[in-house]
Amino acid sequence: MKGRFISLEGIEGSGKSTQLNFIIDYLQTNNIEVVSTREPGGTLVSEKIRDVLLDDKLPSMHMDTELLLMFAARVEHVKAVIQPALDLGKWVVCDRFYDATYAYQGYGREIDLKRIDMLKDFSIGELAPDLTLLLDVTLDVSMDRVTKRGNKDRFENEKIDFYKKVRDGYLAIAHNNPDRVASIDATGSIEQVQTAIRIKLDELLNE
Ligand code: TMP
């Protein structure tokens, strides 16, 4: 059986972590062997790169450096974890993948999307998620949840204008990729969001 690749996206405070656990449990109860991972990260090398990327004591990183580090972490992660798991027929659930680069570095930092296309081709070729779940929350909900969490990283210290661009970017990505990306209203209760996610997972399980 062919492995399936699911990515989970959303701005800060969209409830990804909670829903990630639900997705893993749901797939496992359907007898699917699942690898749960995240970006940036997922390997020893990529987690080290993550530490640099999120370090709030390094506020002045050039946006191109940030972009290249995201892809460096991704190359390692795809080659060491994602592709081997898919080749073995496992399902991979990844907390963020390349849509995050388009949303944050492309729409958020305003790096030309064509440059990101180029780096994506170079780094991972044709690999794409089979399903991307975009947990969409309003900026108010996002900011409120992030503030309550405290201990902000380099991205969480960004201003609301940045998050507006990132959210609009995610919505544009969903609009432009309707067959792959499902935008889910994540402002409701955890159960409501789970119901919407379950519908999408069932579609994939029944393909
Ligand atoms: P996380 O907090 O959801 O684990 O994600 C870490 C941060 O990294 C989050 O603020 C989004 C950011 N990010 C990018 O800017 N570009 C990317 O390509 C990825 C994967 C994450």
C-alpha cells in the first residue's frame, strides 16, 4: 500500500498541536502506521536548524537566510524521514510543510514566490502532501492564544501586520489549491474542528 502524506498548517494559536494528536489517534484506530513529525525539525540536524530559526535572541536574521535555513531543514527531513516512511507505505503527518514557507517567507516577508518555487524544485522536486489541513483562525483568536501561552519565539514576536499577511497568504494558497488544501474554520470548539478534520481524513482513507 502506498503511503500518504498529510500536512497541517495554520498561523500561531490555530490549535495545530491539539488536532495533530487527534489525527494520529484517528489514523491509528483505522490501523494505519503513522509517522508524526514537524517542520522546521524532524531530524537531529533539522532540529538544530529550528533552534536557530526560532531563537528570539537573533532578531535580525536576513529574510533570505531564514528562507534558506527553512529549506535546508526540509531537505534533511524529507531525505531522512518523510520519503523513506512513504516508501515503506507508512502515512506521514507533518506539522507544517512547504505551504508554511510560502505563507511566512513569501506572503509574510514578501519574498518573491517564484524564488520559493525555484528552491522548492531544487530541494524536494515533486514531493507534495496528498492532503493539507489549514486550520484557519482570526487574528484576534490567534493573538489572544499566543499571548496567553507566554514565552514567545522569534516568529511569535512579530507584529499583527505580519500575521495578517501570513493568514491572507494561507487563504490564497487554499484558494489556489482546492484539490489538496482544505481550509477548516478553527475558531469553533475542539470537537467541531475534529468533526471537520474527520470528514477530510475519511475521504483520504476511502480513496
Ligand atoms: P511551530 O511553532 O508551528 O512549530 O512553527 C515554527 C515557526 O516556524 C512558526 O512560527 C512558523 C515558522 N515557519 C516558517 O516561517 N516557514 C516554514 O517553512 C516553516 C515550516 C515554519
